[in-house]
Amino acid sequence: MNFEFTDEQKALKAKVREMVDKHVLPRAAKIDSTSEIPWDVMKVMADMGLFKFLIPEEYGGSGKGDLRALELSIIREELSRGSCQVDAIYALNGLGSYSITHSGTDEQKKKYLPPIARGEMLACMSLSEKNAGSDAAALSTTAVLDGNEWVLNGEKIFASNSKVAGVIVIFATVDKSKGAKGITAFIMDPKTSKYEVRPFQVLSPHDIGEIILKDTRIPKENILGEVGHGFRVAMKTLDVLRTSVGAAAVGLAQYALDITIERVKSRVQFGKPLAEQQITQDRLADMATEINAGRLMTLYAAWLKDSGTRKSVTLESSMAKWWCTEMAQRVVDKCLQMWGGYGVMMDYPMQRLYRAVRAPRLYEGTTEIQKVIVARELLKLYPDPVKA
């Protein structure tokens, strides 16, 4: 593995960092305090061509072949350094669009991917339900074929971008008795399908809510993939995007460390700056090392996926997701401690990071689920013992 970014990747990182410094960080406190979409920032990102990285070239994007995990990780690390709201909007666009990219028909791709690439449409992926979170195969939303339409009934939850999405990839079961093999993916278009979105507030605000389906009709041709293959569609999407969750956690942790170093250099306690206190230096060393380890972990998982070295990167992507999100929680907590009482004041940035760092340990598979996946994948690498 070459640890050096290409010239194009270096330019991408620099370009996103400049955009974040100019258009996001000065307004980050306001952006992250509301669930409203910062459309002006989205336009800047669209004009930069950032949404094109989510979409293959033949459908108006700049991706060569499959979604490039390394470029996605570079972008998300920089975006999360500025605003977790902005990063979440971008990531959800990736979740919704990538399901269509790898499992959609040519007609479906031509209809939905180009406007996403241009930044004219946001996408949503809706899998979770109140009783089907970690156990995603247990979902109870039903889909019944009625002539040339599928009729969906049920309630989905934790659907980000749901209020404003121009396309929603939604999952329902055609036969609950079949478990995961009954789950099917559909493309739901708000222009042709009627449903209700009930927004709710979370610890770190963004556009998220419940999707209520009451005899919601979806055209037969909007099935995504094949009947009964929806669980595969979801898992293939999550496999790639989970690595970028790790990258976003690294970006958030890095920003927390950056502003904390500035803080401890200027804050004087017991006659000298905190930065000169041995306990502070011990913490700084721990945090910087953990962040660097997390960054290398995500880049390795992304490189494995993009290089085709490994057919499946489930093991590495789950490792990156759970370790980096847990690491970010540790880093932000230590940073806030060094800010003292100012760390929990609403006029200072640490409280915003402290609220934002909690959710990544839950979404796209909790830490506990990632550990189950890691152990399962690890056991596959070792042959079963020969019985005597």
C-alpha cells in the first residue's frame, strides 16, 4: 500500500478544507443547532463537484466505476471537521444513491443519479424500524403486489434527509416468515408516492424523522434489485459507507484536538499554561496517537475496497467504523475536560462536538453489532478444527 495520496487526492483534500474553512466553520454553531438544510452550503458543494464523487461518470458523476471509498473518506473527514450536519447530509446522499448505483436498472440510474450528482436532489435510505434496528432483518413493514404497483404499509424510523429527499430507498418485507430473504428494496419517489414524514429532534440536530406508510403505492418498475434481495442491497451499501463513518469520526476528533491545543496553550492554571502541565501532555499524546491510528485504519479499509485486493471488506470496514467512533468519543470527552467549565457552555464549540460525537456509535450499525460482524468475519478466516 502506498501511503501517499495522489496529486488529485491531495488537491481534493485541500479544496474541501478550504471550503469548510470559508463556508462552514464560521457558521458551524448555527448550522449544527437546527435540522434545517443549509442550502447555500449545499450549492457551494454542488458547484465544487463534491456530489459527483458519489455517482459513476456515465450517470453524470466523476466516479470511475464503483464508488471510491478513499475519496469519500477524504471528503467526509474534512466535512466533519466543520459541521456534523453538513457531513450527515452528504453521507446520506451517498447511502441513498449507492444502493441505486450497485443494484438499480439502467433506467433507474438515468432517472435518479444525474440530479444527485448535480446537487439538485438529496437522497435518503430508510431501513430501520422501531423494533428492527440492530436486528434489521426483523422489519415488519409490508409490501404487497397489486397489479402494476406495490402497496406498502408500516412505519420507518431514523430516516435522515426524509423531509427533503427527492428519492428514498426504502425496505419492506414481502414475506415476514422468510426473515432476511423476504426483504425487498424499493425506490420511493415523493412525486408519485404518498406518505407522511414526522420529523423529530435528536441530540445533534439534523433532518431526521419517521416515514409513515399507509397503503403507499410504488410502481412495479421501482423495485430495486430483485424480490427478496433487499437485505443484500442494504448490506452491500453499508459495507462501503461504514468505512467513511470512521473517517468522519476521525475528522471530528481531529478538530476537537486542534481547538483544544490552542486552548491549553493560552489557558493558565497554577502559574503556567495547561500545555506545560505533564498530565495535559500525556492526554495530548494519547489523543494524537489514537486519531492517527484511526485515520490509518480507515484509509486501509478504503484502499482495500478501491484496489479490489479483497472481494469483501466487511471485516475492515466494521473495524474502522466501531473503533474510530469509540475513539472519537474518548478524544472529545478528554478535550472537553481540558476546557473545564467552558466546555459545556453553549457559546463555546466543545458542547457542540460533545453532542455530535455520540450518534456515530449508533447509526449504520452499533458498536456492539460491528463487534459481532468482526468476530464472525474473523472466524471465517480460520478452518474448523478436524474432529477426531
